Amino acid sequence: MLYTMAKEVFMKMNFFHNVIKSIVGLVLMTCLIFPTVGAPLMISSGDLDSKIIEMDLIFNGELRTFQVDTGANSSLVTLYALTQKYPSVGKSKIEGAAGISTSCDIINIENVIFDEFIFNDQNFLRCDFEGKQTLNNLGLDFFKKHMWSFNFENKSLSILNESQFEENKHFYPIKRLEKGHIIMDSKIGNQLHQIVFDTGAQLTTVDLKFIEKNIDDFQYLGDTDTVKDIGGNSLSMKLYRLKSMQVGEVNFQQLTVLAFDFGKKLREYLGERTPVIFGANAITQANWVLDFEGNKFSVEEYDHLK
């Protein structure tokens, strides 16, 4: 497979800078001629039916694993030997759900290879989480305005063009918040609401005040303190089962969800009609096409239980 061949070449020859550039060009030209099935996704399960979606990238000649996180507006890497060698080109901060801020450097990576595509001069945040367990994250700035197929049935992620869309595929509108977060229409019970599409949230999360107002749609399961935010900080939350919700034409049933009070700041950013952060435990139950250029999406059900 061309993607695997490219990985091997880069891993063995990353110290020959000029040679790498030539090989990259040849690999890209070849891959544009032959079709691809996309880059493999790795789906792992955790406590409470949580899911983590990860993939490998060639990161300036080094093979690295990243969590796919459409809930983060910026991509980030943790501070370790590989990333420490890159000079800082700026400063930024991230804030996790626990409300704790982490200061980060901005670093520039000359080339990042995904499948047959090369992303040049890609910025990443380099964050020191002081030894807390965290993951490298691919945020919305990586996905940009391309059209992406998240095929969880085949566990693959690929970039599409219009000719690869099925003519009968039904698309629904995507709305974007100020920081780029993805908003989709949904239905819980008989009420229309909106969700944040967040592949980085291992479990779907719902505003506790919304649950209290619509308690017939939920079943209380207990409390948990095993949840951590992006900075590795522990959170105490309540657990519920959401009986059913609909996105597009797909019904997601009996979802385990976390619940906490979103608070004034988060509610103002998301809007009163967006009480749900739609996480990986639900997202991986369907196949998705996200068109960030046309601001539309499609979703199709598959037998995720087989």
C-alpha cells in the first residue's frame, strides 16, 4: 500500500532532508493517479462505553499517533523529545473542561503526511501538561476546508472530492461557531435541538439543566470521577442513559452520557439550543461525510454491533 511504503521511506531516511522532499513529490504524484481507501483509524474502548479515535501521521519524518478531535479548534502535541527540538514561533493557551489553563508554545512543522496528502507548514500547539496523561490531538485547524469521510464501519478516514459523493446521498447543513466548532441539528424526544460534533469527547456530554427539564428522555445511572479533560484534570460528573436522539435520519439509542452544568460561559458560546456535545461513543456508531467547504454533512447507519 502506497501509504505504508511512504511511512517506511520516511522512517528510514528522515535525516536526508533534500532526498525526502523528492520522494514526497513522487509519492504524491503516484497517489493522485491511483485511488486510496484512506488512512486507518484506530478505535479503542474504555470505561463506561467511552471511545477514543486515533490515527497515525508522518510528522516531519517521524511516525506519531494522534487523537482525532473535532472539538478542539487547534491541533496540539505534548512536550517530549521529538517536539522539544522545534523553536517556538508564538504563544497560546488552552483551557480544559475543569477550567484550568495550560500555556503552550506554537511550533511549525514543515510537512505532515496524511494518506496521499501533504500538509505543509502546519502549526501545532506544544503543551506541557506536567506529566499528566494526555494525547496528541488533531484539531479543526488540520481539517480545514476539505471534504472528509469518517468511515467507522471500515475504520478509515479519507479526503474526498465531489466526484466521489454518491448522487443519492442526502446532506444536512453544518453551522460553525466563532472558533470553528461544528454544529448539527438533532432531535431528542419531540424537540429540535443542536449538537456539537466532537470526536475528541470520549463520551457524549449533556447540560445537566437540560436533563432536569427533560428527565423523561433520560435514565440516571450514578456518579463518576474517572473523567479527565484535555489537560488530564479529573472531573466529577453524573451518568445518564439517553433513550434516543436523532441526527439526520439516524437514531442513536440507549447512549451513555455524562452530565454537568455547562455554566453561563459555555452556554453563551454554544447557544441555548445546543445542550449536547456529541461524542465518540455515539459518532462511531455511524459513517459520516463532513464537507467543510460546503458546510454540509451526511450520516449513514451501519451495524455497529456485529
